[in-house]
Amino acid sequence: MDLPEDGDPLDLDRQVCFPLYAASNLLNRLYRPILAELGLTYPQYLVMLVLWKQTPQTVGSLGDMLYLDSGTLTPLLKRMETTGLISRTRDAGDERRVLIDVTAKGRALRSAAENVPAVLAAGIEIDATSVAQLRDQVRGLVAILHGDSKNADTASS
Amino acid sequence: MDLPEDGDPLDLDRQVCFPLYAASNLLNRLYRPILAELGLTYPQYLVMLVLWKQTPQTVGSLGDMLYLDSGTLTPLLKRMETTGLISRTRDAGDERRVLIDVTAKGRALRSAAENVPAVLAAGIEIDATSVAQLRDQVRGLVAILHGDSKNADTASS
């Protein structure tokens, strides 16, 4: 990626990453009261979305899907085990792997969560086409960053 | 915002906010080793960008610029005071306001930070036009979310 050469490179308005960070913070703030009713934080909600779709998952597969490293994911999963939403068990076939499953309590939460996207969407003054477009573009960036971040991980290990 | 009515609303791939969260996480991971050399986390780097531009700032003005609430910002600023990058002083004219300024140590860090955008950009395989386009679109989303989140704050207080 080339940077334009004029102006101050440290100007906040020129930072590429800052609007993404800001959008992520603001979305988190909008989600907070909605997810609080379910007793979930945003990253916990993402974990549940994956698990409601398919279980069991390994910590590695969850991390790959959510772009979270295990240093972030493991404490998150431990908290969710404590609150009774998920179970963590060693894979009998491979002791290095931890398998994550939803509990009955975690599964029961799904029907309450079905309203979350609609409640959130109702609170945002933006049309669905713009959102879908933006989502796909940010996804493109994620794919590029993910490749780069994997390379960086390899280079540093 | 209207949601399309077909399909599972809880499908991870359909979440609008998830790619933004993922992009923010991945960018944070790319920034981490670069900023670690300066002894800064990403949110601390953003605070320094604002302060290098203009000081003093109130906690409120920093929060407005960085879209962070004071519950997030205050502990962050306290840590930065401890590491000697900034000073926090009560405004003599208005005791409720805390003024944030850079110290000599914080100011000296600026020249080392000037390389950060270029080092980061060199590691990302994306052309500058796509990035600028994406940045402007995400900024549009931020403006919309910011309006909504301010309204939500008002409604809940």
C-alpha cells in the first residue's frame, strides 16, 4: 500500500485504521444494552453465533472464524464456562485440543438472541444496501489483513 | 435499516458488525509489534496523535474525537500518566475538568512515531485508492453510528 506523500502522516483524519476502530467501538456501544439483556458481551455473542451453528468447535477453529488469537479467546471461553453457557472438554483423541460445546442453558439462549439483529438494525439510520456494500468491502479488507497477519505471525515465530 | 427477511438472522456471515470487529482486531494485531517498539498500545497511540496535534485537551474532547467513553478513556489516561507520556491536571478555572497535556517525554516520542503509518502500510497488500475509499465509507458509517449512539446515551440517561 502506498501512502500519499503530502501532509502530516500522523494526522488523525488520515489514519486508515482509525475509522474502523471508531466504528467497532460505536457498534459495541450500541450492542451493549441489547446483549446485556442476554448476559453476553459482543465477543461472547460472536462465540455463541458460531456454536449455535455447529458444535463442537476447537479453540483453534473458533479463533480462525472470529479472527481472535487464543490469548484473547481462552479467558473469554473460561468466563463463558463459568456462566454456564458452554462446556470445555479435552479431546479424548488428542489431548492438546480443547473441544467447546454449548450447554442446554447456552442453547436455550438462542431464541432470545434471534431478535438481536433486528433490534440493532432498527436503531441504525442506514439503508440495507449501503450496509451490505460496506460489509462486503470491509470483508475484502479482512481477507487481505488476515493473509498479512498470518504472514506476520509466521515471520515472528 | 431494513434486514433481508430470508435466511438465518444469526448466521455469522450475515452480521454487519462482525467484519468491522474482525478488521479492527486484525489491524490491532498488525499494529501491535510496531507500536510495542514505542511502548504504546493502539488506543494510547490514538491519544498521542490527538495530543501531538493540539494541547491541552479535556477528557471530554479526547473522548469526542476518539469515540471513547470516559469509562474507557480515564484508566487509559491514568496508565499513560504513570508511564510519563502525559500529564493530567485539574482545570483551575473549572475543577470538574481534567486537562491532558503531553510531557517532554511524550513529545519526544513523536519523531519515532512518524514512521508508523509507512511501516504499517508497507505490510498491507492493498492499493492506496481502495484504502482511501474504504476509509471514507467507514467514516460515513461512524457519523451515522455516532448520531445513533449519542441518542441512545441521551435516552438511557
